[in-house]
Amino acid sequence: MDFPFYLHLGPWKLHPHWVFEGLGYALGFRLYLLLRGRWGDPIAAPLRWSIVAAAAAGAALGSKILYWFEDPWQTLQRWPDPAYLMAGKTIVGALIGGLVAVEWAKRHLGIRARTGDLFAIPLAIGTAAGRFGCFLTGLEDHTFGTPTTLPWGVDFGDGIARHPTQLYELIFLLLLAQFLWRRSRAQYESGDLFKMFMVGYLGFRLLVDFIKPGVTVAGLSLLQWACVGVLLYYARDLKRWLRVGERPATAVSG
């Protein structure tokens, strides 16, 4: 198998990254609409679309900023290169940027309801689809793992068998989506599904990034430090979920 693994549609040769990233957006949005119709929405439609717009803008900005600082020396060296600045992005940065932007927008609009539950499962499924595109892209996507002697190591074209961390992440996200779907029928506080997604995914990224190459500070990459920060932010919720005998009182509504 050659990487990138281009997809052919008639006379067109399609890059897998763009195909599966687009598929991820489409799947995520479709799931969002289905869940909104199924569960209802705690806020009115005009306000909801303001929240969606804030999330998209924050995600776009956050994904770039964290990517630029992931390897600060390379960014400083290539700062005049617009192709470098616009090419890369990171999901961790997108999630953090979207979270910050939504909280700012809610405060600005006077929204007190928790609005994230409708995004949790769509984010898991959409990101899983995108990660398959990352796998098919190979080395140029920079999401591969460190060299391994395990039998499922993948040679992305440089003669070195590496951890297919994109597939590890895809499998985890599908399991996380299933977990969140089952929790959606239980009694949890409004907003908990989104928090569970963030804790689950960023906790996974904190661990799996130990088998990814990259620049580290005090043993962790900048992405891992960002994950630690968000996990600490949600530490109170994690303790609440783990507390023996706890019975949350409010059902998920959106």
C-alpha cells in the first residue's frame, strides 16, 4: 500500500485527507441535527447558531495557534512562510479554542444553559472519520507514531514500521461515541456528555502522544500539557462521576 493513498473518482484523483476530513464534517453535522431533533435544544435556534458559529471560529483559531507552538523553533524559522502557517492544525487546539470561544459567546449573549451535549457524539464520529484520512495520508500528515517492532506496525513509505496512532485514535473514538450514546439515556447533569467527551479524548491523547515523535518540555509535548490543563479544568466533574453512590439529578436535554 502506497501513501498517500489517493482515491479515484472517475477522472479525479482525490487526496484522502481532504476527502475524509470533509466526510467527518458532514457526518458530524448530520448527527448533530439528528440528536437535536431527538433530544431537543435548551436554547432557541438563533442563539444556537450563534454558539455554533463561535465554536467553529474558536476551533479554527485554536487549531492553528497550538499547531504553531507545538514546535516553536520551527515556527519561528518558518514564520514568513504562509504555506507553513496555513497548512497545519491540531484537533486538541481546535477543541480548546472552540470551548473558550463558546464560553465567551455564552457570557456575551447571556446564555446560562449548558450547550455542549449535542456536540459530543458528532465530534467523536466526525474526528474518527478524519483520522482515517490522516492514516491514508501517511508521513506528510505528521500524525504517525514512533517506530515499533509490533506486528501491526505500518511502513508509511520511509522503510520504518511505526505505530499507526491514527488507527488507535479512530478505534478509541468509536468506542467513546458508543459510551456517550449509552450515557445519553441515563441520568446525568446537562453538559456532562460534552465534558465526558473532552475528558475521554484528551485523556487518551495525553497517553497516546507518548508514542508520537515531537518536541517535549519536561517530558511532555505542548499538546500533552494542553491536555493536562483541560483535564485539571474538569477535575471536579471527574471526581463527581467517580463518587460512589452519586445519582445526578438532571437528565440530559441538549
